[in-house]
Amino acid sequence: MFYTYVLLSKKDGKHYTGYTKDLKLRFEQHQNGEVDSTKYRRPFEIIYYEACLDQEDAMRREKYLKSYHGRMYLAKRLKSYSTRLRD
């Protein structure tokens, strides 16, 4: 299995979207500052992930979630989550 995931930076409130084969390890790498593109945006929270059957599917989902329509899809999926964050 591969995973497409979205992280929320608790530092700047922005999202990071990626994919991986080992979600737990990849999250730890983000948290420990081992990923160049996110090391200055720590700490993170996983706010969304999807399991995919293979790497190609995960890459396709990552690309979609980074698109305009993908961001709108995530906004709808995470609407109740983002409401809880404001409370």
C-alpha cells in the first residue's frame, strides 16, 4: 500500500501534501526536520490520508489534491475538522 497524506503545519497553518509507502515513518521524518521542504514548518499534524493500491495511484492522488479542484475537495472533506480547530 501507498498513502497520500496532508499535513497541517501548526507553525504557519498551511498544508503540505505528499505520498509515501510508510506513513508512520514519513510523518516522523517531517516531525524530526529530516524533510528539507518542511523542516522550518514544524510541528505538524496529519489531517487527512488515503490508502492507494500502488505508487502510481498515490502519485496521481497527490497531484490531484494539489490542484484547484483537489483543494476544493479537501476543503469539503475537512470542513468539520477545520471548524473544530477554530473552537
